[in-house]
Amino acid sequence: MILAMNSLNIVHCEAITSSLNGDVIITLGNTEKFTFVMDNLNFHNMANFIEGTIHDVRFLAYYSPFVNPCEEVFSHFKSLVRRDTLPLRMDHLIVRMRYGCGHVTSEHLKNYIDHA
């Protein structure tokens, strides 16, 4: 799942079933500047995809997902996905994840950012 958010709303939310690569960065274009906040893991090291764009990337300190408000949103999604029954297929999971994107309020986001 890739998530772009600010303190008011979720700007972009997408379930990606393949590997995350520079194509995602390209689809964002260069009309609006984004800052990517990522865990400091090798498979998240996309700094080379950011070069030549207006975007920035910031890596969290090791073992510190609690300072990333997106992790709070993901936790919220997980509770919605698991709420009734577990999804049986990938398409069920994706539908529930999209549902979760639409049910995070600006108040939730403000609280998640304040907590981080």
C-alpha cells in the first residue's frame, strides 16, 4: 500500500500488488512537490528514483515506525479490513483497503500527526 496524506485528507491511496519502483514516482509528476517518508530498509531505498525530480525522500531512524503517521493510518486500515471476516482473495483485500482509505477522517489524520 502506498499512501500520500496531509493533515486534512488522504491525497492518494493505492494498493500495489507488484514491487514498488520508480514508476510510482513518475506517475506523480512534477507539478506538486511530495516528501516520501520511508522506513530505513533496503527495499524502501528509492533515493535513486527521486533524483531528477522535485520530490524529497526522508528515511526514518531504524526501528522507529511510531514516528511515521502513515503507520497509524495503516493500523486503522487493518482494523477495518479485519473487522468482519478476513478477506479470502486478493480482490477482496483491495476492496477493503480502498474502503479504509475513504473512512479515515481529517480528525483521525490530525491525531495521527500529533501523535507522531
